[in-house]
Amino acid sequence: MNDDLNPTHDLAEQVLQLLQAAPEGLAEYALIQQLKERHSGHIPNLPLADKLVLFRTHFLLFNALYRLRDQLWQQRTHLLQISPLSIRLLPYQPGSAALSVRDELRDYYLDMRNLQDTDERDVERLLTSFWTRMQGGEEKQAALELFELSDERVIDLPRIKQRYRQMVSEHHPDRGGSTERLQSINLAMEILERYYR
């Protein structure tokens, strides 16, 4: 059985095919890995350890996701939930409230100049800016979201440590994960240890 994605389909169509096969949704990293494994010609088949490769891969995927979200909304077939931790197709529900507010992330990812004009120094600045914002009061929530614990009622240090071990095992570079992702997990653990003792 050939699991390759149809090379004549654009990235948004390939993403739709993978999301339809995963009704519970996929994390961004899992979606990227599936695109690579199924030989999508639209995603660079390079290690995500390089920050610029990681940024470009992320950008291309999110460009496709926002184009797909717009298309599905116009066709009135699905809503597309987009976040790095959960990309998921939901049933279409009529209404316009969600689309009436300007979506700055959508605007950013649909402007291909942001991909073309971003170099390695820019990526470094983006990462530094992100972590600076997180340390300004949002760091705990961001760390909980990274660990997928933000919706749990009872959160304590043993539960955080359990989730940390699971994520390190899942995202370790020796098992196909990226060094950057592992560094983010370690930083999130350091942050949470300051709040939970």
C-alpha cells in the first residue's frame, strides 16, 4: 500500500487529508512528521534542529492551515482549530463572530514576504521575544499549555514531573525529536518548578 500523499495536491489539500484521518486532531510536530513520512514535496525533509529550517517549516504549515481554514469556512464544511498543540477539524457551525475580529496571526502567515524576508537572526529575535513575553507573567500558563496540563483541575508537582518524563521520552532527539523542542520542555519544567513545590 502506498501511503504517499498525492504530489499534485497543494500543501493545504495534503494537510486536510491527514486531518480527516485524525478526528482527535494532531499537534503541529506530529503533522509535520506525517507530512515528511508520507513524502510531501511541500515540507523540507531536513532536520528541525536548525532554527531557520524549523521556522520555515512552521511557516509553510501555518500558511497552509490558514488558507485551508478560509477555504473550509467558505465551503461551510468544517471549522479548523489551529494551535501548535492541537490542529483539528470541527463540524461547521454557522455564524460570523469568530471571523469578524481581525486575526493578526492569519495576516502574518498569509503574507509570504514574512517567510522570504526572515533570516536566522530574525528567527533568533523572534524566539527571544517570545520567551521574554512568557517571563512577563504568562510563563506559567505557557508552560502548562506546552505540557498539555492547562485544562486539568488538580495540578501538582508529581503530575508535572510525570508529564515532563513523558514529553522528554516522546521528543528526545534520539527518538526523532528536535533539540529545540527538548530545550523548550526543559525550560517549561524549570518554570513550573518555581510555581509548584
